[in-house]
Amino acid sequence: MSHQPGDQVDSATLLRRVIEVVSNAKPMPLSTTVRVEKDEVRELLEDALARLPEELKRARWMLKEREEFLAKAQRDADEILDAARVRAERMVQRTDIVRAANQLARTTVEEARDDARRLRHEADDYCDQKLAAFEIVLERTLKTVQAGREKLRSAAPRDDELGFGPDGGALGASEGMDDAFFDQDE
């Protein structure tokens, strides 16, 4: 189930697939332990990791685009303000026009600043939402992996439960198997 870089699959989708693989793992015969295809899970996790930088690059690109827009808005505001100053200087005799031009320039600059603030907040919110979604998916994956590992550790039988001593040899009836077998001749 290999995904090529050109596929339209994001890392969150791949991590959800890992969770699905772990959740749908079939139990081993006569055991509560599940069997997970290690190669498939590793491949999905590697694909997800490979896509994270691309998604982060897109988020950085959006931030750069936002900064360019803010710079352009500031340049536009500065040009409008400069134009308003020139106009006001030409019309010094007409104070009402000068006042109106100054007010328009201030309003335009304030509107541009408000737009820039709004766009900055929207971009920050978008990036925060994406990062929060990545964090949730990664936390769930980590919990799933930890639970699987804990289940594997707790399900593994100990040597003495299997009837083997510390040296690997079989335990006799008097060495820990007294309760397990009943000898009618005794």
C-alpha cells in the first residue's frame, strides 16, 4: 500500500490508516495478542513523516504569502498617504478639502491595518488548527502504539508458567507443578 509523493494523501490520513491497521489486527490463535503487519505500519508511518514537511512547507508558504500581502497593503497605504499629503499641500487655501483628504488617508490606512490584522489572525488560526490536528493524530497514534506494546508485554507467558525452570529445563512435579497435576499413586 505504497503512496507516491504525487498522491493527494496527507499525513493525517496516513496516520488514521495506521490506527485502522492496528485496530483491525487479527488475534493470534489461542491468544489475545494481535498480529500487526510491521512492514505495513512502518511504511504508513514513514509516508506520513515524509508528507509532514510538505504540509509544513505549504503552511510556511501561506505565511509568506500573508506577509507579502501585508507588505503590499502597507505600501498601498503609504502611497495613498503620500498622495493625500501632496494633494493637501496643493490645496492649502481650501482647508475643508485638506481636512477631508487627511481624514480619508487616515481612514484608508486604518482600514488597511485592520485588514492586515484580520488576515494575520486568520492565517495564524489556520496554522494553529492544522498543527492541532497533527498533534491529535500523533497523540492517538502514540497511545495506540503504547497500548499495543503494553498488551504484547502483558500477554507474553513467563517461563515458569510454561513449565520451564530458570535454566530452560523442564520443572518436575515438585518444582512448581504440584497444583497443576494430580498423581493418583501418591
